[in-house]
Amino acid sequence: MVCNYLETQIAMVEAGSGVAVVPSFAMHACAKRAIALHALVAPQVAGNVYWLVNRARKLPAGTESFNAFLKDYMSTLPVEPAPHAAQAA
């Protein structure tokens, strides 16, 4: 099963309905739950990052300069090819 919401994933794990792989910022949401957290050592994760804006609203002052900074910063990060899918044992 695929769940798009962290709270749903956390609640399902707590209810005994499986396991979940979540980003590190989810640790705070797990702190008072009856679940254990285990760090994944050297995970290989690939994905894309998107800049989302509301089409119907004008962006606040400073947004363009932040967008330029973000694009510039992201362009300096190393790009690695996506890892091959793991084969089931």
C-alpha cells in the first residue's frame, strides 16, 4: 500500500499495519507514538524537487531573488544517477 501523508504512514505503523520509510523531519511526529525509529544507513534515494506556486496569486516581494538563489544553490549539488532497483531475495 502507498500512503502519501506522513501522519497516515505513522498511524498505520503504530496500528501494526506494516512499516514505513519516511524522511528525517518525520522524527518529531513519531516522538510520542508507540513506534521505534531506526536510521537507514547510507540510503540511496533519487528524486526531483519542484518549486510550487499558486497560479492565481502574485508572489510576495523577494520571491524571485529567493527562487534565483535556490536554483543557483541546487545547481551546485552533485547529481548522481538513480540507483538500480534492488532485487528481491
